[in-house]
Amino acid sequence: MPAARESLLRAAEAALSAHPWPAVRMTEVAAVAGVSRQTLYNEFGGKGGLGRALVRRAADRYLDGVDRALTPETLTPDAARGPAVAAERLAAVAEWTVREARAQPLVRALLTGCWDGALPSPPTMGLRPGQAPPGPAELVRAVSERAAVALAPEPAQSCELVVRLALSYVLAPCADDAGPGPLLRLTGAASALLSGPNRTAGVR
């Protein structure tokens, strides 16, 4: 039941934004979603399955935002080329990464690997290989690969380095973080990477 599943995920997200995960009750999630508790268990198998679905949803939304940053609707495929455009797009990815990690604790945990008791349990526990949502290294690789494809022939190494710059700011924001200055510095770093002597050979 796709509609029921979507309603349950939205209700669970709302509950998680208001309470730590251990305090989230399946009965309340089902009631807010307008479905029975049995429907919830049929969809997710229990609270653990619901938590894993929330984590996967957060990862998918983050990557969807990366795709939007890399290929804005205002650019045609022919226009989305060249070092200046590539630097602008990578800076947009960096800004999206920092903004989403600040706004969404699940995204921050996925990108950094730092989980706490207020979130669903780390998604690798008790799962078979291939079932877990992506970890930090997998997400960085996924973003780098998407950027390299969208911005070809820019080197994948440059794309990865810009992503890692954004993650470094997620982990250790600047003390004077009262405006866009730090993110503009990320933009400058992206431009330097893609216009410097390593642009065609990749960053070594």
C-alpha cells in the first residue's frame, strides 16, 4: 500500500522531529498516519524496520538534492559544461550538503557516521550485506560519481575533494558562522580546484 507507507513515513518523521527515537510510539505513528497499527507492522515489520526506512529515505532525499544541485532546470545539457559552471554546481552541492546536514539529524549521521541515542539505531546492526543504507564513504563516493558524470570531463578526484570540504565544515563549522562567508570560501575552493593546473589530470 504505497499511500499508507508514505503516510506512515511522514508521521514517523514528524514524531522523530518532536521526540527522541526511543520515545516514538508505533501506536501514535499509526494514529497520525490514519492507519491501523497492524498496517504499520505489515509495512515495516516493527519499529526497527520503520527506523531503517527513515534512514534510507533521508539518504535518498539527500542524493536527490545533490542531483538537483548538479543539473538545475535553468541549464540545458549543452550549457552545463566548462570549469566555471562546474565550480558553480559543485559549490551548490557543498551548500546543499551543509544545509541539509544542519537541518536533518539523520542526514548528518549518515554523512559523518556519528549516531546518538536520539536517532534510530545505526542501520548496519543485524542486517545482511547490501540491506543497509549507505555509510559515509559510500555517500561520498555516490556524490562524487554523480558529479563526475554530470560535470564531465571534470575529474572525479576534484568532485570528491569538494564534497569532503563540505563534510569538513559539517563536522567543524567555523566559529564566526553568522552568514554565508564559510560557504563562499567553499565556492572559492571549488573554483580553484577546477581552474588550476590539476583540472584535467585530477587532484593528486
